[in-house]
Amino acid sequence: MKKNLLLIMVIALIMPLQSAGADCQGICGDTNADGSVNISDAIWLVNYIFVGGPPPQPVLACGDANTDGAAALQDAIWIINFVFIGGAEPGDCSPGNWGQGGDCCPF
Ligand SMILES: [Ca+2]
Ligand SMILES: [Ca+2]
């Protein structure tokens, strides 16, 4: 019983420390975390949404190219527009400045 209480206390101490760092990392729109935003990121996102592939890396927020607070098909379309027809760059992934790294903060 005391071991369980001690374990709960340790977890309670660790949890706020993890969220305080916010774990902001990655580049908005770089869903496969290879350091650039290209068509493979749109494919990664479509694979995640429709086929159950892995989520955007390193955090889900990196898939939120249109900064509406969710990683969805619209974000894949946003990335495709950015890559192929000069559309707007992926936005600030809650929060952060695009292209400066460390952008994607967990939702
Ligand atoms: Ca990429
Ligand atoms: Ca979005």
C-alpha cells in the first residue's frame, strides 16, 4: 500500500514537469519529421487520417498546417498547395514561428 502511494506521489511530481516543458518540437507541416515540408508530409498525413498510419511526428500538432487546432485532411491539402502552387506556408503550430524549429506544441 505504501509503495503504491509512493509511486502515485512520484508520478504526480513528474507529470507537471513534463507538461511544463510543453514538448514543443518539430516543424509545422513536417509531419514525417525529416526536416523539410514536401509531398511526403501530405501523404503521411493522409495515411494517418484514412489508413491508421502513424501520427504526425514528433508531436501531433506538427500536422496542423492550417493552425485550426487539429490535424486533418485540410492540412494535407494546405501542404499540397504550399508545395506545388505557392500557397501559404504552414502556420504556427500552436504556438511558434514557422520554419524556426521547435514549433509544434502538443494540442
Ligand atoms: Ca517532411
Ligand atoms: Ca488543421
